[in-house]
Amino acid sequence: MVASIKVECSNEERYSILAALRLEDKVADGYLEKRVENHPGLGNRLPEGTVSQIVRYIVKHNNWMLVKAHQYMALDGRIFGGPDPKYIRLNDVVLVQLTP
């Protein structure tokens, strides 16, 4: 296994890269699989029924995680607060959130 290089990116850079990847198009084309984990029970921080979600986009032919993001889903199914990319992997480079 080849070691990856981690590169810190600003929020603006991460969101720009995430948009450029057009992940939902790649899911529709069958190249990626979208896996969503629900984490209910946020307490009083958000409206009742809101679910925290971790979304992973996996390359189907090799089970390789391309993106891991966080978002919130309201009780009515509306997504907000994301997707916030926490991990984006491009070949052997991993883009991570810039630390203050």
C-alpha cells in the first residue's frame, strides 16, 4: 500500500473541489456508490428530528473511499449544513480541513 500525502485546504478550496467532482452525477452513472450513516439524537442543538449524517462516496470497482462528508437531514428530508467534506482523496493525495 502506498502512503498518502495529506494536504490542508481552506473551506473554500474543499467546497470548490467537492463541487468540481460532481459526485451525484458519478453516482447516477454507476461509477460511485453513496453510503449514508444516520446518527440521530443531537439533543437541543438542532430542531427535533434532525439527524446527523456521514456520507461516503465509494469507487465501485475497487471499494476505494473518494469522499467522506458530514451533513444534517431535517425531519422533512431536507439536507442542510452540508455536505461538508471532511476527507477528499485524489490518487495518493488526501485533502483535509485546514487546522487553525
